Amino acid sequence: MRISGFTIIKNAILNDYPVAEAICSILPMVDEMIVLIGDCKDDTVQLIEGIASPKIKIHHSVWDTVTHTNGTVLAAETNKAFNLVDASSDWAFYIQADEAVHEQYHKIIEQACGQYKSDKRVEGLLFKYLHFYGTYDFTGDSRKWYANEVRVIRNDKKITSYRDAQGFRVGERKLNVKMIDAYIYHYGWVRSVETIRAKNIHVAEVWHRDIALEKYKLSDMDYNFENFDSLVLFTGTHPAVYKKRIKEKNWHLELDISKKHFSFKNKLLYYVEKLTGKRLFNFRNYKIIR
């Protein structure tokens, strides 16, 4: 069995993306790692080269944000990266630049890939998610955070990245997937206030145009981490590849997670989910095979 990894990145240093950690978190599981680097204004290429693994294959691309608007450039670049995956691979593991996989899940993922390799009904593997917020100590547990997403897909080039690259489809059809007992750790909101403002403004350039972009920049100047609806304390461990990054964290946040900030409807849905384990009226970008 052969597994390829693939990811896209642009301006990792300017936007403080932990892409090196993302790559290294899945590197032991893959036979090759495709890294498609956009037209950068920083030393992203040198950052990736610094990982110094023979598995890594660096490719270059220019992001077309004129043709691909509203975040769809992310899907376009993801498709380019997927198309670079070696034809001999059975599976392709997509990791975004602010995600990581804890090493405790490596064996589970590898076993699932082996188990479903010959079951052509299975087009992908569905992961659970932990979304960290503000610091490495808190995770979001409300409906605003997606609970699951597909990150391993069969190496079938009919599969394409969907909309803003959150998931995958075959045309407009949702993938048939198997849920596995493994988590993706999402660190996109673990930053200081200053770096998250800068990152959000850079990222807005792939979502907004002209006047809308200027309005976004102004609105984002007062970003406040206290604007959350529900957080819980994280009591587990982080991936080993995050040890250095966590040690170097240079900001501190005090958040009162005992308080919930919901509308009546969302409060009701939140507690229904906590009591039953079911997320009502939830959008699913996939079809689970039972």
C-alpha cells in the first residue's frame, strides 16, 4: 500500500502558518509529500527545504485570485497539488497548513487505509476535529466549528477539492466515506492578537476584492479573542512536532470559559448536542458509509 501526502502554502512566515509542523505530523505515514508553494513574499521555500526529508517534493504555483474568487483559489491550488500525487499511490492524505495529526493516531489511520484499500465504495476517510482557540489550552465545542471533515481520499483524479477547499466532491456528488477514530488538530486560531490580525488581512485577499477588502481590513483591526460562544479546557497532549512551537509561544490570554455566549436557538441546539451526541440540522460535505 502506498500513501501520498499533499498540501498547499503561500507566505507561511508572513502569516505565521505552522506548515512545517503540519507536514512533519503526517510525514511518517506517507511515501511522498507534495508541497505546492504559491508566489510568496517571504522565505516559505527555505522553510520547507529546511525539513530536509527525501519524501518532500516541492512544486511552485502562481495563485490566480482574479479568476478564482471567494476563496475558490484554495480549491484550485489543492487540485493542482492532488494532480501531482504519484499515480501509483492508493491514497492521498491532504493536510492544511494550520492542521496537524497527533502521532497517537498514525497506526489507526494506516490500518484504515489498509482495511479499505480494496473496498472501492470507500472514497475517503472522515476525521474528527479539535479546533484550538487563542492558546493551546482551549478548544471550541460549539456548532460554529465543524466536527468532521475528509482528509484522506482515494487517489482518483475524478475527486476534486470543493469550494474553499474544506472538503472534496466528485463533480457535485458528495464522497462516500468511512468515519475513523482519529482527530485532526486545527491550530488556525492559535495566535497572538497581533499576528491573527495580520494573518486575517493577508488571507482576506483571497476572499474579498477592492472596496470589500478595505472594509474587511478596517473591521478586523479590533479583533478580540473574548468574542467566543463556547470553549472547553483541553487536557490532552499535543503532537510531538509542536513541542518547540508551544515552548516559544510569547503571548498570554485569560479567557473565562465558564461563560457561554449563545442566542436562544444556538443555546438550545448546543445542549441538545451535548445530551444526545447529535448535531441537528448540520451540513455534511460527505456521505458516511455504515
